[in-house]
Amino acid sequence: MRLGTRPSPLAMTQARTIARELERVDDGLRVEIVPIATSGDLHQGVGDLVALGGKGAFAKEIDRALMDGEIDAAVHCAKDLPGDVPRPEGSVIAACLEREDVSDIALFTEDGGVRGLDGLGAGARVGTSSVRRHAQLVQRYPGLRIEPVRGNVDTRLAKLDRGDYAAIVLARVGLRRLGIERPHERLDIVPAIGAGVLVVECRAGDGAMVEPVALLDHAPTRWRLTAERTLLSVLRGHCHTPIAGHARLSGDELELRAAVFSGDGRRAISASRVAPVSGAERLGEVVGGELIAQGARELIAEA
């Protein structure tokens, strides 16, 4: 199996983990990891992600390689898949791996003595690449300067350490996968849709590849991701839309809570509902509809 992934250290680490799992569940399978540079990777730190095509900039070259038969399967972070355009026709998400930590954390310099955003002085620069994080941080910390920062994890940490920022905000799971431990504060903000979930995509008709990949599928995670991504699709969310959404599982029921923010973070609307796991898709539709009824379309259009 040729397994396509982005070439960043984090993406390669994730792909190696999945490759080992595939070879474990199918003893006769051997996996070759194929790094594929995407538009988002080639322009890390340069310009606005929106100008590169949004979150799809981290997936479209890999999608093309899959559909052209250059690779047999593709690894994606679910949160990097846009909701305003469908996945490529003829592709299928063959596995949703078990969800990991969904939290966002603020990181500080190791010798600065600060361990929380509340400890930063007025006007301190806090870097984040996410409009979802930006909107929620502006609400909670109006005295801080929330500014864009791009690049892979190592690049962002280097910018923090040389003093470009007083803090940066990243996904906890990315640092854990890389084995990086730094002083940090876990933030109480609504997670990204698809946070903490890796998916493996194959060509729908390629049973020889779909079958072993499907052995890694984690049904509870798929239910949760279905509700979240249906919500995103209903809202037609993309990379410059401050949308947050998270589905929790309790027994055989899902609770989906979601929020949409204005670009400046000063206005927010929210909704939440509970439904059986069998109704995960309908749950996403209902919560999305409630947000639209409250004015989500107007906030999204402004963003």
C-alpha cells in the first residue's frame, strides 16, 4: 500500500503510526509512505491561507494523487478538510481512527515564568493560525493582541522562543504526537470540528485497500465526526469562518454543541442538541439549522 501524506514532521509521524497499525492488523500488508507537498506546505508562513484555497490547500494535491492512482490511501487530519466543498467523487473515508485529545493549549517560553494567558501584560502578542481560536481568545482576553502565525510546529515554536510572541496557541494532540513537552495552559474554548481525528481515505472501488484500512475504523469516533462534519457542511464552513463544534458520546447518545463567531470575535451564537448515535447526520443538520435561524449565515458572510 502506498500511503500518501503531507511531508511535515507531524504528518509523517502520524502516517508512520497508521502504517504500523495497518501492518499489525493485516500481517501480509506492507506500507510505503509517500510524502506529497501540498500548496499549504509550499507556502507555509507566506501570505494568507485563504488566498491559497483555505483548508483545502492541505489536501488537494493528495486528493489528486489518490484519484489518479499514484497512491492507494491518504492520511488527513479531519480538521483540515473543508466543509464548503464535497470530498472528491469516488473517494471514501475508509477509517476514522479513535479520537485523541481535542484541546487547544497556549504555550509560553520555557524560562519566562508565565504559565497562563491571564499572566500576560496588556498588548502582549499571542499567535494563532486559527480564526476559531482568534474569535474565542478575543472574547476572553480583550487586552491581548491576537495575531496570525503560520508554519509547522517547529517553526512556530522557534518564533515563540525568539520573542516574536509572548505565547502561541496550538493543538495539544500535535505536540503529544511529536513527543514535545512545553509549559502550557489548557484553554477552555470550543474545539475545532474534527479535532483530534485522523482519517484514511481510499478510492471507493478499491476493495483490496479499503478492507484492511477499514479494520482501523473506530465507530464511536465516526459517529461523532459525522455529526460535526454534517454541521460544517450545512453551514458551508471554510478556513476563514470562525466555527467551532464538538460532539460528545454518552452511552448511545451524542451531544453536539457548536458556535459561530463574528470575524472580530465580539458576537457569537451557539446551539446544542442530543440525539441517538443512529441519528448522527440528522443531529448535525438540526444544530446547523438552529445556528442559521439565529443568524449564522450573516456572521459567515461577514467573515
